[in-house]
Amino acid sequence: METQNEVLLKVDNLVKHFPIYRGVFQRQVGAVHAVDGISFDVYKGETLGLVGESGCGKSTAGRTILQLYKPTSGSVDFQGVDLATLKGEELRHMRKKIQMIFQDPYASLNPRMTVGDIIGEPLMVHNVATPKEIEERVADLLNKVNLNPAFASRYPHEFSGGQRQRIGIARALALQPDFIVCDEPISALDVSIQAQVVNLLEDLQAQFGLTYLFIAHDLSMVRHISTRVAVMYLGIIVELADRKTLYTNPLHPYSQALLSAVPVADPVVEEKRKRVILEGDVPSPVNPPSGCRFRTRCPIAKPGVCDASKPEFREVDPGHFVACHLV
Amino acid sequence: MTTFIIRRLLLVPLLLFGVTIIIFMMLQLLSPVERSALYVRDFPKNEKAVDGIIRRYGLDKPFYEQYWRWLVGIKDPVSGERNGGILFGDLGYSRTASQPVNELIKNRFPNTLDLTIWTIAPMILVGIWLGVQSAIHHNGWFDQAARMFSIIGTSFPTFVFGLMLLMFFYANLGWFSPGRLTDDLMQVVNKPTFIKYTSLITFDALLNGRVDIFLDAISHMVMPIITLSYISWATFLRVTRSSMLETLRMEYVTTARAKGLPERDVIYKHAQPNAMIPVVTLAGFSVVGLLGGVTITETVFNYPGIGSAAARAAVNLDVVTVLGFAIFIGFILIVANLVTDVLYAVVDPRVRLS
């Protein structure tokens, strides 16, 4: 996988707030700042890993990019079109090119539909094939994800988690999209099946020239699959670099802490290595801390600097972005 | 699917046996004297007659002998004719209606069935529609208004709402009348030239080509239909709404949106069918309730269904008729539950395999 420098998707200052209503008259009293101004490019053919702990807004980011949540502000430029401004029919047509693989293979397949209908439905609603062609295409897709084409007439509950996730992948591939958001596609699966699904995703990427945004919290899996990696904390991206740089030379104290939590398979190294242990809990995304969001837990935070202003997300080395006052 | 239905059918005799046992046991709660006293005109004076009845019908025998006798009846030693026996479909003689209970049910049940059929659409479909719309416009003005409107309906006592309808539509406007049919049309229906294909007046009217009778029958049913629907809408609305809200939050609904389906298809093809599972149960119970006779509604609107007949029998302590109805309604309930189970399997493929 080689990084080409053709930008497929450009996310600019994307914001998603979920309003909170309270009281008799349901006035808005605040908002969950789930995604609070993220910007990055995704290059054609690459896999951009998006990591962060639970509740940091990475899934919301994925869904907001795909316009499954309406963005509060910001733009998502995909092949020269701003997805955030599209509505109704236009957006529906764009969905042919942008797809999503969901985290939970049990919840994301309609239990009342056969596998064939689930995979074939996108082809039907976008009028891209006749019923007979759809049937052939479904069989072909099932083959591609290593499932028996005869399974098309069965229902999702007859399959295991790994099989269901492969059905979800076949569904996402049905319209031959250019860009797929994989929202923790393996975290609900058994460890033994995770590798299988990840390998499948890699094979399909090579075969169809797909571009992935791979959302995960499993750092070793992200390291395996990603070309570049973005680290998210409390609604913002704190660091973005190519995989090798990020894993060998993380600059942001949060990235350092996150990576130091990954155990090393060598007991000698594991014994000696220094671990950064974060104190306290993630602050509430309803009232995020002023200045740098990470300052409340940061081991090197300086009063007067970190709480004064938001750190800029700047390029410290070519292709290596970080948002920290002290780097 | 076939095996599923057959398995359910095999359960029917067992359930029926249970129903007869329960009904019989309830009857046994009364002492022999109390039971026979119902048939003696001036009871306290005429105690000898009570003894006679007890001996004649074996009311002092052990309960299993009485149960058996109730099931298969008594053979007349001289003529060999069978007398009674619910297993042979003889439910006894109704004092209040002056005809065998079988006849009474045969006359009354088609009217109840007719009313049930025409109530299903306004009650269930409108209730579901209200619930789905409420869920889609969650906490919006439609949602609030629909919930308010339907809760008022449920809070009304049936007879109060029924009387209000009578006052408004019958007394003031004169649009609809209580009863079953206008008198002269009833005479037409009772003539042999009016062929009773189904015994349901609305359908027979259409099959005989008498649209006027059909419309007249429907216009007599309008008020009961409105009453029955309005008092049930809140239940349907709530069950559908909450189930729909839950379903709309499911990931596969997001999947459907991600596929690029129009919102209309997302709601009506993906969310709604999945949200219907608890509603089918509720609809099943509601239809069973309607088939079992809606006593108050039928009485208020003087509608000759089994509900009003049963109420009359109960008020007059006509035990035989009440028991007959109990068994009949129990039977209807079992059949209706069977249908609900099958519908379940249609709605939810996961049921089919288990």
C-alpha cells in the first residue's frame, strides 16, 4: 500500500454537537461536543486509522463524515463535492460512492430480510441492475467475502458474528464505493475472527482500490492495517502522522500515553519500558476544559499556557500534525 | 412453516380440555342446592323440588362423574336418545332466549363477527398509523396532539362515550341509528329469497346484490365501530410508538440510510415491519376481545351480538347459557391465538425456526 498524494476526501473543521434539552419547555441548555472541529485529508487508496478511547467521538466523526448525522458546521469535500451541503436525492446518489461497515454485526443487519435482500437492496434502490443481475451480483459478492452464494436465501440470525460481519462488508461493497468508513468493524468479534476480517478488508482494498477510514481502539490492529493514523481525544484530533512515525515517535503526550498502554510481547522489553499512566477520567464532552482539552490529565501541562488558549493543529514535520503547545 | 402450524394445531385439543375443566370447576364452587335452586320457581317454599333436581341430574355425585356426564350427556334408557353433552356440541337450553344455546350462538355470533371484521381496520390500522406518525415526529406537535387525543378516548367509560355518540349522531343529527338493520330491510333479510351465504349481513347483502342493505347495515355499525376504535387507539398508539422509537434507534436503520434508501423506505420497509412484532400480539388480543363479544358496546347500541346476549343471561342467572358462551368464547380464543402465532411467524423469521 503506497500513499498516493491524490486527496479523495477533505474534512475541514467538522463539528457535531448534540443539543441537550431540559425543563418544561424543552429549552436547549447545552450540547454534547462530540466532534469539535476536526480537519484532515484522506488520500486515495490509503487506510487512515482513527484511534482514541471510548466516547472520544471517533464513531460520531465517521458518521458525520458520511452525513448519517447532520454536521453542525464544517465541510466534507469528497471528489469536489461538499457532502455537508447535499440534501435528499443528491445525497442519496452520493451514497453509491461512500459506504460504511458497522461495529455490531448483530444489530446492523435487518433481522427480517434475507442476506440476498440485504446485499442486493442498495443495487435495487439505486436502479443500477435488473433483478437477475442483482442475483448474480449478490452471489459474486458473497464469493468475494468467502461465503457460500447459497446463503443468499437465509436470514442473518442463522450466521455467526464473523459471517455476519462479512455479510455487512459484502453489503457495503455492493455499489462499488470509493470510500468506506469502517466503524470498529472488528471490536465486536472474537479475536480468532478479527484477523480473518481484517485480512479480508485488506484483500478487498487491493482488489478494488478502496480507501478506508478505519475507526478502532485496538492499537495493534490499527498499526497493522493503517497507512496513516489520527489520534482523537474528546472531540478533536491531537495528532496525525504516518503509521511508522506515530508508533515510533509520538509527540503528543496523549498519543504517548495511549501507545505506552500497548503491551510488548518481549518480557525483557516489557519489564524495562516506561509507561505513561494517565490520572483521572475523561472530562465530560458537555463542558470540555478550556484551552487544551487534554490539560486536565496531561503529565506535562503548564499552567498559564495550556489553559490559556487552544493549541493549533500544526504540521511539525512534513505530514506530521500535532495539537500541543509544548511540542 | 407447515410443521409449525401442525404442532400448534396438536395443542388445540389439550387447550380445550383445560378450558372445560376450568369452567366446570367454577360451576362446582356452587353447592348442589344452589345450582338446583336456579331451576325452582319459588325456592324457599318448594324444597322438595330441589331434592328432585339434585337426584335427577346427579348433582350430588362425585365431580368426575358430573364432569363426564357434562361432556357426553345422558342417554335416555328408553329411546336411546342422547341428552346434552358438550362434546357432541350440545350446550344446553337457554332459558332467557327460549332456544337452545347452540341456536342462540348461531343467531348472534355472525353479528359479532361482522362487527369485528369492520372494526379491525379503523381500530388497528388507524391505531398503528397514529403510533408510527407519533414516533416519526417524536415529541413534535403531532405526537403530543395524537397522544392527548387518544388518551382522552381511553379514559372515557365506554357507556358514557356511547351515550354521547347516541345523543349526537342519533338524537340530534339523525345520521346513524342503533340496532342492526332498519325494520323493513330486516324483513327482506329474513325472507328465504335472501340467500345466507355467510350469515354475515354485510357480505350477504353484497353477494345478493343489495347495496342498500349493505349500506344500512354499515350505517348501523358506525357508532359501535367509532366507540370500539376510539377506546383502543391509545393502546395501539403507545405500543406502536414505543416499539417504533426503539426500532428507529437500531443500527440496521442507520444501515438502511447508509445504503441510500429514501427516508420513506427506511421507515416503512425497514423500521416499521420490525416494530410490528409487539403490535401483532396486541392486535391478536384485541380481535379476540372483539370476537368474545363487546358487552357494554353491544348493549348501549342495542346491537344483537353475543356480548349483549351473554350479559342478559348473566343478569338473569341463566347458568346454562353463560357456561355455553364461556366454552364458545374459550374456543374462539384458542383459534384466534393460533392465528396470532402463525402471524407472528410471518412477521418475525426468527420464530419460524425455534
